[in-house]
Amino acid sequence: MNIQMAARMEQFQESIFSELAEIKQRKLEEGIKMIDLSVGSPDLPPPPIITKIMGEMASDPKLYGYTLKGIPEFHEAVANYYSRKYGVTLDAKEETTLLMGSQDGLVHLPMVLCNPGDIVLVPDPGYTAYEAGVNLAGGQMYRMPLKEENDYLPSFADIPKEVSKKAKIMILNYPGNPVPALATKEFFGQAIEYAKENEIVILHDFAYSELYFEEVPISFLSVDGAMDVGIEMNSLSKSFNMAGCRVAYSAGNRKVISLLSNLKSNLDYGVFYPIQMAAVQALADDSSFLDELRAVYKKRRDSFVLGLREVGWDVALPKGSMFVWGKLPVGMKSKPFALELIEKAGVVVTPGNAFGEWGEGYVRMGIVQSEETLLEVVSRIEKSGIFK
């Protein structure tokens, strides 16, 4: 039988992540101890109340049915969370929707709003799922450069008018992945004005909303006019260490929410009831859990970055997320550096150009390892002599 791949799959070839994983596996088989900083999966457990709720409810045989677009309690929890955290009023029924992880929404939204050939404005460097969503919709990407000299904020004035007129969606991401920068209220205001002028829907990826350090991130929906032009997606994967649970939400403009919900009603039948109820508890949580989580990441960040600076790598302190965006010395390229680090130090990082052209000259490193392990990375880099 001659099984042929659909033409669209040509857009989904094996990525640098697969290549790095294969190299890492070969090293492990050779008996070399590897430290992997290339992934962004939390290494810490959820709050005890989360595991308690899921454990208790999972034993109830009546809770194993479909949940369709999500239980009312979940939608109410999202609306209450936005009211409490950001002063944003949401209609729980019309302006929120359940997602199977935020990647579910990120990848599927272009299918809702774009026809083949339509343009989606994406940050460069940016999360790889953005490109996957555009490709599935048959759209075209226009990459908005995130430059250090602009505080990693795109310049709307630099987008050609013919591109602006063909664009249907603009994706923003603050705190960002891979660039752990924050947006300002003024920037979001400019984005809203640009979107209104060109009739573009804004999608703000807010997955790292609770992982910040000195400065609290701004919710896009809290800025005047945001509800008119866009939505925000957030996940419990990072904030509450529930990555494997695959539960998230989208909130904002009711027309966009309605369209996305309609598509999802044709794709899946909801998230397991106990997981949704655990998410309800998490979103209502007023304990010290998030403060303690941020304190852990901050301690890791400070120890890791200070250590790297001491061995000759001048890395900037990230403002949020769980990543360090390491700028390489002039002349060093991302992928060759990452491969050299594997060979000489047994450390896996992600080349910045995996996230777009403007990621060249950087690498992304996850601080989802213990402080002890991160300091071991510093020691290995020092011994490797790469920065001598």
C-alpha cells in the first residue's frame, strides 16, 4: 500500500527540538550524564488542594462523561479571577471558553479567522506553536522583529501598509517565550489603536501571567479598548504546575470567543470534570502558593544568572516566565553554540533561531531544574572553556 503524506504536512517537518532530543539520547546511551534546559515543563508539583480534589473526584464513576464546552463553574471561575486580579468584568457565559491547554487555542484560532493566504502577524522570536497554527489555516506569517533596543516590543510603524491591510490576527506574548520581556500599558494601547485601524484581531498569549519577579505583568484585557479587538489566552500549566492536565481558557471579545467555541465543539468534547474542578479551585486560590512559587523561580534565576556572569557569560535577568534568554558573544551562532555545549558540557539548551530569524545569536534556557542542578550547569560551562 502506497501511503502518501498530505501536502500540508510539508510544513511540519521534524524540528530542532527533535534533533536535540536525539543527540541527548545518544549521549545518555554513551553513559554521559546530561542536563536538559531546553524544555519548559514545570518540575514542581501542583498545590496539594489540586491533587486532593482530582484524587477524590477521579474515584467517582459518575464524573467520566463528556463536559462539552466546559462546566459553568469553570467559566465563572475565570470571570471571577479576572475581576479579582485585573479589575476586568467578563460575562462568564459569553466571554470565556475552555481550552485543552493554551496551545489548543493558539493553534486553532487562525483556522477560525483566516482564509488561505491571509496574514498573521507573529513575534519573532516567538513560540513555535504560532507558526503551526498559521500553517494549518493555510495563512501566511509576517514576522514582527523583537529587538533588544526596543525592549523586545514590535514596532507597528515598521509593518508595511499592504501587510497591515491583509492581516487578520496579531499575536502578542508578554511575559514572553522565548523572550522573557514584559509589555507596558502604553504599548498595549498602541496595539489596540493599530488593530482598530486595520481591523485586526489581537491574540495575547498570557501563559506566564503568574511567573514574574520585580514587576507584575499587565493583562491585555485590562487596557481600554482591548475587549473590542481581541482575546487573551492563559493556561494553568505554568502558574499551577498542571502542565499534563491540559486545561486553559480564552477570554475577551465575545464574537471571537463564540467562533472559537464553535470550532472546538467540532473538535473535542471538553476536559475531564475533576481537572476542571481542580482548575476552579486553583483560580480561586488565595493561599501563598503563587508567592512561594515565584520565590523559588526568583532564587533559581538569580543564582543561575549570577553564576553565568561569573564565568564570563553576561546574561540578562529575565523579568518573567521560566526562561533565561541568553545573548551570545558577538560572532557566536545559536545552533553551533548549542551543539558545542552538548559536546563539551553535557548541557542541552534551545538555539534561539528555532524561534525565528531574530532569535539568532541567543539561546533559551529553562530554569525548571533545581538550584543545585542549575549551579552544576554553571560549573560545567566554566570547565568547558567555551567563554575563555
